[in-house]
Amino acid sequence: MLVHSRKTRWAVWALFLVLFLPLFALPLLVVLGASFATHWSGALPSGATLGNFRSATRGDALQALTTSLVTAVTASVLALAVGTWAALAAHALGRRGKALVDTLFVLPVAVPSVVVGLSLLVAFSQPPMLLNGTRWIVILAHTVLVAAFAHQSVSAAVTRLDPAYEQAAASLGARPAYVLWRVRLPLLLPSLTAAAGLCFALSMGELSATMMLYPPDWTTLPVLIYSATDRGALFAGSALAVVLMTATLIALFAVSRVRNRASYR
């Protein structure tokens, strides 16, 4: 912390708690409490039950969770592959080329995600690329929306790489493909895992574009949460939200373990 005075540090911590508790902690605690409740009693939920979680972990809810996980993993892998390739290619293009590639990747997140969903709906509703009504258009939308974060994370890491490692490998006769797979990508592994975790978390919570594109047999968990709360089932929706947060946190914890090992290596 850059604040050295004890009184100032206490003031900063007090300001942090004043801002954090009502804006972030309390809403999450209310959702957590509502997931175990059956009705509202005054300002707080009451009536403890596990029935909401029994419904949130079976049937359509379990299928929606599986759909969200498959979509997030697939979109993260695709976004990471495309973003990493673009970051490595842009690094060799010079400043203007890099600026152009960065702009192309940032563009989908510079506009509302609803616009991205509408664009994909219009673009892929006619042959020969007819994806409308399939799961692939949802996965494509998630990939487009999270690829910018993968690209930016890897691009920042590429600029910090010490070229001496690549030059040493090349001077020993290593081919460019060997240098890429055995030198550059291992050095980028901590940034790759961090980008993968970010892409996964963003994809798990994506709603706006998904609402425009998803077919009935590919309903993600955020869509199911929205549907539940829209029809007034707040407690069931809260339980689904807790399941979504738990699944995302578990996946992020696993990614962080991989990232820590990669950083250590």
C-alpha cells in the first residue's frame, strides 16, 4: 500500500468497507440468503430450505449448467487460440499493423453485446453459413465477445518477452516452429492461463447476445436465471445464480493453480 500514515491507512480501509459492503458484498449475501429461503419476511428472506438447490442441480437446470460449461470451455479455447495467434502475428507487423489488429479485436467489446448478437444473427441466417438455430452460433458469439480479452492479455505478455531466449534458440539452429512451441509459448503460459480464466468467467456470465441467438435445446444457465426471475421465481433464480457462481469460482481456482505452477516453472 502506498499510504504510510496509520491514520490514513485506517481511513482508506474504512472507505473501502463503506463502498464494498453495500455495493458488492451485501447484494451477494442477499442472493445467497434468498437461495435458501421460501419467502420474504420484511427486508430479508426467510424460511430455510434446500429445495431450491435440489431443483437447481437436476433436470433443466443441470442441463443448462452443462450447456454453459461446454459453451464457456469451447469459446475460451477458440478465443485463446485466435487471440494468441493474432497477438504473435501483430507483434511482427510493426506499430501500425499491431494497432489495426488491436482495433479489430476490441471492436466487438466497444459496442453493446446485443449488437454483436444481432450482427451474427443477420450474418449467419442464410446459406452457405447457416448457423442460426444451432448451438454453434451461441459458441461463436461467446468467442467473438471474449476473444478481445484473450488477445489483449497475450499481446501485453508478448511485448514483455525477452528476445534473447528466441535469439539463443535460433542461433543453435532451432526452426521457427520449434522456437514457437518450445520457447515462446512456454514463456507465455502464465498469461495464457490467466486469459483462459478471464474468457471462461466472461462466457459463463454472458446473457445479452445469448438471448438473441440461443435455440431451445441450447439454453445456458444465465438465460435460465433470467427466465426464472422474469416469471417471479426469485428464490429458484437465486439458487441458480449461486450454482453459476460456484461453478465459475471452482473453474477459476483450477485455472489459477495451473497458472501458479506455470509461473513457478
